Amino acid sequence: MPEIVAFNAIAAGIDPEAEKTSVALSGPRGRKPRRALSGRNIMVYGTLIVVALYYLLPLYVMVMTSLKGMPEIRLGNIFAPPLEITFEPWVKAWSSACTGLNCDGLSRGFWNSVRITVPSTIVSIAIASINGYALANWRFKGADLFFTILIVGAFIPYQVMIYPIVIVLRELGVYGSLTGLIIVHTIFGMPILTLLFRNYFAGLPEELFKAARVDGAGFWTIYFRIMLPMSMPIFVVAMILQVTGIWNDFLFGVVFTRPEYYPMTVQLNNIVNSVQGVKEYNVNMAATILTGAVPLFVYFVSGRLFVRGIAAGAVKG
Amino acid sequence: MGHTRGSGRPNQWLRNLNAKLASIPMILTAVVIFLGGTVWTVVYSFTNSKLLPRLSFVGLDQYERLWAAPRWLMSVQNLAIYGLFSLIFSLVIGFLLAALMDQKIRFENTFRTIMLYPFALSFIVTGLVWQWLLNPEYGIQSVVRSLGWTSFAFDPLYNSNIVIYGILIAALWQGTGLVMCLMLAGLRGIDEDIWKASRVDGIPMWKTYVFVIIPMMRGVFITTLVIIASGIVKVYDLVVAQTSGGPGIASEVPAKYVYDYMFQAQNLGQGFAASTMMLITVAIIIVPWAYLEFGGGRKRA
């Protein structure tokens, strides 16, 4: 049986609940009353504030640039706030920025990304949760072998598997379509999600499962009536992981879809890095923020659950 | 588990049938895509496939051509520099930040939120923001010059000697928050008594970190290393967004080489050979780690 000790340890270590218990066990640990302005404190907070400013700087510059007009950008410095706030660049980025011959803005990419992300998230989580459930509770001969291949597969560079997948999708007649891309996201989300669900289901009290079995419940009944309702937190973690991961994907979007289905990231790159025309940095930055907005929203709303999700998903890189 | 064994006499295959049916997608993915796809690519890397995959074997030709191609050599060199520095910097910075965060500070959540938000962004977004910040005409360079230091030069994205460091800056901005979080989890896992003991013995804090805490966190360090390393090999989007491999071929990376040869240059054989080299690189990182981490567990009590 493969033991993914390390990932579990990280996922557990970063888990807020686990943190609390370890604090409780190791005796008094709370803040010691301390003078607010000790030299050490100044150093610690000073450094942290400088670091925080560094992390925030690009976001700040992005927003400021997107609110300026081009003449002001040419004259001024990127850190200065706009003298005259304009939302023109945002409107242009959303509805009329050009990629090649198409001039209907990022909105097309946005809706494509929605049409990719929603079904991909649902399908990949549905399949992976059932996998995890089967692995945790209904282990059959050979199941662990497949699972091991799956986990090892998570480390294989995508480039190695891309072309064979192109062939498979072409054979199925879905290469270039949204369906094809959804299959691809399901495939590459599977290792980490299956691991996540397997570990979670394995941690649920076995008595529940046994009691249901004694009462005559089968595979699907137990899954839908017992496992699913009990596991909402892990489904939310998986959802955060998938929504941000799929939204941010670039490579699969480029390889597996036709231009009319390009996700937002691909379209953004095409708009900003297009060689023809005058560079409109304010429009570019507005477009960049728009593309980053969805994962940022998920991040700020979900807080610590996101940390848990990426700790589990870090292997996905 | 007892229930899987049962008294199943009727038919081996029918037992647990639902679980097997439900696992078909997983089995297909594992066997057809992960295993089959990898083997397929490796096999076809020995052929002279051009526009379409063809099974006419040419031995190691593709690999010889690969290792003679300046662009590939540049890609490998870039990956080595980028990989080495990004490993060192993200481990060191990540650990230092985690140690700072572990000083029982206030607003820990706020600081963590700020340091980790870049990780939520796509590499494309990160790449484009840093492309803008590093723009020599309007970005950091021009701001510093306008302050009076007119000879200040900081244009990594337009200087082929240092372009890879420009990409490194963006990558570190995006990734160190995650490393910090992993390290912080590791620090939190360390018994508080160790700190008490070192304080009683009057050992300076940095010495406790270097000689006691870090050795105790070996596992976390190794895992983080593997996570960073397997991400490094895949670096692609960031380069595409920031420089598209330029100036010239100065910031090419292997993943981009693979993509370009497979889907643009219609030279599949080269693409397969290059991706096989990527596979080997990952194997060199993963296999020793997997052996260390799971080798002992194989005995099974």
C-alpha cells in the first residue's frame, strides 16, 4: 500500500484544526505580555511589513496602471496614483480588445473559462470522490496498484503525456472541443483529488460504514446517503483547488482547444503579447486584473480552506 | 477489511462489482494515459516522426540532434540556473519568513494572506505583471532613473545575459508564499519543549534554529524540495507570458521546446525526445526521494 505520508503530514500540519490541538497539547503557549516596542519587535514587524509591501506592490501597480490614460503612463511613474481616474481601459479590455482579427475583448475568454471551469470542476470532483471512496472502503484486488500509478503519474511532466492524449481525443472525436478539455482537466486533476478524498474517507469512523452495510446498503447508497453528506468540507477544499487550478491553466487550453474556445488566460496572453498595434499598457493591466480576479476572489473568500487545498495540491505544481 | 474478503464463491469478477465499475475512469487514466502515454512517448522518441507519428525507428538520432541543438542546450542551461536559484532562494526566503511568522506575532493571518495571494494567480498573470514592472521604458528602471540615478540599469527582460533572472524574480514572487506556509506548518509541528530547553540552556536563537530545528525539519525540507523541483521542470507559462523565450532564444526552457516542436515546428520526434529528457530529469529527482520516503514502509509490519 502506498503511503503518501509526506503530503498527509503537510496537509495535516497546515490544517487549522490540527494546529489548534498541537497548541493545546504543548502547554502554555499563548502570547506573553511583552513591551510593545522592544527592539526585537521592531525588527520582526519591520521586516514583515517590508515583505508585505513587496508582495502587494505588483497588485498595486496593476490597479494604478489600469486606471490611468496612456498619455499619463508615458509621462509618469508606474508607482504614482492616477491624476485622473479613468475606467476606459477596463471597458476596452472587457469588450473591445483585439486578439488577431477578433475585437470582442476578454469577455469571450471569460465566458469560455466559465464554460470550461464549471463542468471540469464538477466532473473531476465527482469522479475523484468516487475513486477515493472505492479506494478507502471497497478496496478490490489491484486497486492499490492503479492508485500508485496515478500518484506517480502526478509527477510526470505534462509534456510527456500531451501527444498521446491528443491522439486519444482525436479518436474519440472531441479534440479541440470543450468536452475534450474537460476530459483533460479531469485526468490531470485525478491524482491529487483522489488522494485527498481517499484520505478523508479513510479517516471517517468505520463503524458508520459497517452499520450501513449491515442494514443492507450498497455501494451507491452508502456513497450518496452517508459519505457525501458527511464530507462537505473536503468537497469545498477540492472545489477551491479545482476552480483556481483550472481557471489558471494555460497549457491545456492552448493544446487542446480551438481558438474560439480559448480560455481567458490564453486570450489574455494573446492580447498583451500581440506584436501588432500600439501597446496599450493600461488596457493590458486591466485585462490582467480581470483574469486574476476570479482566483483572487476565491482566495480571499475561502481563506484558510485555500491554504489547505493548495497544501494538498502543491504536488500539482 | 473483512467485507471485501467475504465468502465470495460465485465469481471473482462480480464481487465488488460496483466499486470496480466506478473505478473504471481511474483505471483508464492510470493505465492508458499515465502509463500507456508515457511509454508511447518514450517509444516514439526513437522514431523519425515529423508531422504525424510514424513507427520508423532511427535509434538515438533524435537525441543526438537534440543535444546538438543550440536552442535545447540553452533551454537546459536556463533550467539549471533557474532551478538552482529558485530552489535555494525559495527554501531560504521561505524558511526565514516562516521563522518570522512563528515569533507569536499579531496579524499573522493578514501577513499570511498577503504573502500567499500571488500563488492564487495564474503564471500568465504573474508573468505579465512582472513584464510591466521590468519594462525598461516605464517600469522600475525608469522610476529609479527619474529619481536622479540616470545610469541605473535594470532591464533583465531585454538583456539576454540576465533574462532568466528576470523570470526568477517573478517566479519567487509567486512561489515563496507557499514555501513559507509549508515551512510554517513544519515549525508548528516542533515540540515547544525544545524551545524551552534551549532557552534554559541559554543557547542563542539562531543557533537553535540552525543546529536543532532545521535538522528536525528534515522531512518538511525534503518534501518542499520535491514540490518545488517538480514545479521547476514544468516551468512554461511564465516564460511564455514574460518573454516568449526571448530575446532571441535567451530564455527558452525545455517545456517550451517540447511544445514548440510538437505543435508548431511539426517535428514530433524532437518533441518526444525532449519530453523524454524531461521525464528523466523528474525521475532523477523523484526516485531517490520516493526510495527514502517510502522504501522503509515497503516491509509492512
